[in-house]
Amino acid sequence: MKKHLAASALALTASAASAQDASETLPSAIGQVAPALESYSTDGLVGSVWEDEALSMRDRALVTFAALMTRHETENLGPYVELALDAGVTPAELSETITHLAFYTGWGNATAAAEAMAPVYEERGITEDQLPATDPELLDYDEEAEASRQEFVQSTYGNVSQGVVDNTEQMLFLDLWRRPALEPRDRSLVTVAGLIAGGQPEQMTFHLNRAMDNGLSQEEAGAMLSHLAFYAGWPKVFSAMPVAKDVFESRAGE
């Protein structure tokens, strides 16, 4: 019991510290040139959205990191890397996130994110032994479901680009998605966040369903959409809303 209480107290302390850190991601220039934006940022975004318990501080930090990386906003990434680490995201999980999102947002975004993260890792003394292994023992997977997915992709797109079909199976679903450094729920979380931030809602149905299969609740998914409206813009989120609505309704009878 004492151990549980201590862990709970530590989690609360980390959450409070992260809420405070969220305000530190706002540059002073905002107030100098756009006082109204500063007010929306401090009162609406930091003071309300970041403190909404529908999505944990750790998840919000991961979602924001994924959105900024997807949008190639690496000049702003450093403070959010600090925020994520303070919120309980491990160096290995952030490292694995950029590796994962390289496949969903492009190699350029991933390498730029790595360059932006490197000074933070150096300052915090994060070393290679704290990062994910290159060739780890992979997680188990649903072989029947993967075979069904691959059969569909092969029959639909094999005559368009066999290379894409093969790499999707071998690199993504039989390797990347099975790497243990990021929990399946978190992989799904950052994938959906990246798709929304990148304006690709047509790809969301599969991945949002997978996220919910991996443990993301409907409440958390809804909170993610609300959070991303500030970092990806309202139009991208409203483009994603019909997809989320269809997914939620399709699962309601399950």
C-alpha cells in the first residue's frame, strides 16, 4: 500500500510539474506582438486544455510531439521534448516515436526531429544505452489478422506497386509495429495524431480502430482531437471528426 501511495504521489508531482512546464513552451514574443494570442494560449490552451484530465499529461505531450514533428515544426520542438520527458515519456519512447513516425510522416521530418532533440538529450545526459535496441526481440502479433490485412493490400495494390505492398508488410507490420520500445497503444496514439496533423483523415479509420483495440478509449480519442485543434488547426481536426464519428458509431454496438 505504501509503495502504491508513493507511486501515486510521484505521478501527481510529475503531472503538476508538467502543467507548469506547458506554459514555458510559449515564447515571450507572443505577448510582444499578439496579446490576444497570448491570452488564448495561457488561459485556453495551457490553463484549460493541458489540464483537462480526459487525456493524461503524458499522452498530451506525446500527441503534441507527434503533431509538431509531422508539421516539421522542429524549431519549436526542444521545449516540447523537455515537457514530454518531464511528463514521464522516457527517452527510449521519444526515440522510438521518431523512428515510428518516419514511416508515417517521412524521413525528412524524422531526421529533423532527431537533430532538434539531440541537444536536449545531451544536456540531460541521455546516453545510447537508454535508447531502443536496433534489433530487439519483437512482440507477438495476431498472425491471422495480419494475413487478412496483407491479402487485402496485395489484391488491391499488388499491380500498382509491389514494393509498397512488400515493405508495408515486412518493415511496418511485421517489424516496426512489433518493436517493444513503444507500447502498441502509444504507437497507435502517435500514428493517429500524425495523420490528423498531416491532414490525412482518409487513413484514420484503420488506425483509430487499431488504437481503440490497443486500449485507447473513446473519451481519450475525443480529447486528442480537442487537443490537436490547437496544434494542427481547426480545419484539419474538423476534417478528421467525421472519420472519428464513424469509427465511434461502428464500435458502439460491440
